[in-house]
Amino acid sequence: MKIFNTLTRSIEEFTPINPPNVGLYTCGPTVYNYAHIGNLRTYVFEDILKRVLIHNGYEVRHIMNITDVGHLTDDADEGEDKMEAGAVREGKTAGEIADFYTRAFQDNLADLNILPPTFYCKATDNISEQIKFVQALHDRGFTYETTDGIYFDTTKLPDYGKLANLDKQDLDAGHRVEVGEKHNLHDFALWKFSPAGQRRQMEWAAFGKMGFPGWHIECSAMSMKYLGEQFDIHCGGVDHIPVHHTNEIAQSEALTGKKPWVKYWLHGEFLLSGADKMAKSADNFLTLQVLKDAGINPIAYRYYLLQSHYRKQIGFSWQALEAAKKGLDNLREQIQKIPDVIKTGTETKEKFHNAINNDLNTPEALAVIWTAIKNDKLSKNDVAEFDKILGLDLIKTAMPTILTEEVSGLLELRLNARKKQDWTESDRLRDLIDSLGYTVKDLPDGEQRVDRNVKLA
């Protein structure tokens, strides 16, 4: 299995630290708003990576954070905390905002056939680990204090910025802000003090004042808690390279002295809206629900994404998405026509596996399937095996979730409530079902999908 390592800027043979175990950390959402389909592209690529690892016989321990505090509106440690801003925007508590958008995000993952992580870990559940991390960095001489927080001194780390080649280019954040009290342009906040005279919904007593963690510290603290001081793979979008992931590496390797902290770094490219990346800050984003409301099944969007390599930018258009929908429908139709008994040999399997193990080359893997269909060299067993990686529901083989009699009865009541457009009763029953350990989702055809709840660390 070969993957592109952002750290070395090269394709490398994947060799885990402790085979067959693989530690995988993927940056999760800041749950102040809905994820947009550009965000979700990253999670689809990470899902393919995870499925390929599993296919190759590895035991994957996958950790994903839920950022529910500390992510400011500017990567340069300026602006409001996104969670606090979201609470003001919607007139709710920050906790209510986090719970609502976490559930919405998990619904998106389920819609896209994205396998859940081993654990979701919330920043607010791991504050003590973050405080200890900052204190340890202070004890090692890597920090200094300003009036608004505790900062990491990047000049104390000779190879700071190696992930993004910062010795050859300026950090974007540095162009947007003055240095102020920071000692150096690239220094970043580990812990922010609450502004004087302002009470935040999320703040903790530490370092002699009330305050809250910086965004970067949570990922380092939680990944080490669940994966150890060194682990195999860290993923995210390419926008995380110059700031977030660069700063994670700096504080983590300063703490442990172990290099590399992470062996392989993988990053997914942008989904473009026009000439720009799709982003909530630019107000040019679409949610998955918008696609569903337009009659696009989320799996068709997954197919749309897999037609391009994860390291290639994609320009979004409704026409291309509609073409992908038709393409997936046609693929499923052709697969249904495959005879139950067909001799295919090993050629098709080898080509598919070579493609998917070559830096997750999903476009080539799909081309292998189409060619095999054309040449009558594809069996339904092959398709079922391939779809364990692609996740496109090419053959429906999933076992239904086993429901208790009580949950079945509540689902029937909820379906009737929805038919009567009694949304208050429908929501009450959904919450009741959730309390019994099941998540219910509404499908475009009016049916309900029920899954067991995902474990939250």
C-alpha cells in the first residue's frame, strides 16, 4: 500500500509503527454550524483510506475530535470563539449548539456511508489533558505569557513549519494581523484568557485566570491520550497544513521530543465553488440537505467525489453532480445484469487492488470496474468485495439493525406523527428512541433508517 505523505512530499510505502495495528487521527468538525459538502469531501477521502487499511488486514484505531470550544474565527488567534458566536447567533447555549450540530454531522456521515470512528472525543471532555499539556510545555521553556493568553514560542523549535515549508513562504495568518504582543510572527496561542469583564459560556480556571484552550492544543492532547505519543496517520483538509497541523506538530514534538510525532500526513484537496474553495466564511457553501432536497441521494455525491483523486481539486457544478447520479444508477443497473455464475479469474481483482493501494486511486478503481463489466470479467462477488472499499451500495448486502419491540412501536408512532405533520411529536419520539440507544433518520422516500448509536468517548 502506497500513500502520499505531505511531510516528505512523496509517495511512500505504508509501514505502520506497530503492525498490524494502525493509529489514525482525523480532524473532526467545529460544531457551530452544519458541515458543508466541501468539508464532507475530506471525510469521504478519509473513509476510503480507512476502508483500504482494513482491506489490507490492519486493525485500525480511529479517533476523531469534536471541537466544541476554542476554535476562533481567525486562524491567527483573533476573533470570537466559533461556538460562542454560534450560541449568540441562534439564541441557544453553546452546549445546545454543540449537541445539535454534532448530531447533524453524524447524520451526514451515515448518509454518505462513512464508517464511524472508534471514538469521537469532545474538546470540552478533555480540558484537564489540555491544561496539563500547556503546563508541560511551560515547564520545558516553550511558552510565554501575554495579556490575552499563553503562547508557544516557535523560535525554540528549529524545524518549525516543516510540514508547510514555512522557511520558504510566509504563513497566511501573518499577512492578516499585526504581531502585537506576540514575540514572533508565527507564535500561536495554547491557552486564551477570557476578556476582562466578559463572562463566557465555556471557560475554566487555569494558570491563575479564567480562560479556554486554543484550537490546536486539543488535537495534540486528545490524539496522544487515545493513540499514544507517536502514531501512524493524521489526516485533514489541505487548509490545515500551514496553520493547524503545523502547530500541532510543533507543540507535540516540543512536548515529547519524539520525531516524527506522526509518521504519515494525508490531506484532501478543496471542493471549489466557482474559483474559490467552498467555505462557510465565504457564504458560498451547500449542505448535504440541500442536495437531498434537490433529489440527489448522498451516495451519488460520494460517487461524484470518488471519480476524482482526493489530492485533486474539484470544481462543483449541479450538472456534473447530476451526471454522477446517472452514472451511479447506470453502474448499479449493469451490475444487476451480471450472471450469478461467471468465471472472472484474478486479473480484475489485481487491477482493482493495485489501483486502490496506489495512493487511494478511486478514479482508476472505478475504471477497472467499468472495463470489467464491458469485458464480462466481473462477478457479483467481486463487486461485493470492491464495494467494501468504495461504499457505494452497489449490492445491498447490509444486515438490518435488530430492533427491540419497544423501539419498533415508537418508530411506528413517529411515522404516523410525520404523516400528520406533527413535528413536535415526531421530534419527541426521535429523542425517546435516541435515549434507548438508536438513531433514527428520515429518508427521501418517507421511510425511516435506524442505526445503533455511535460510542462517544
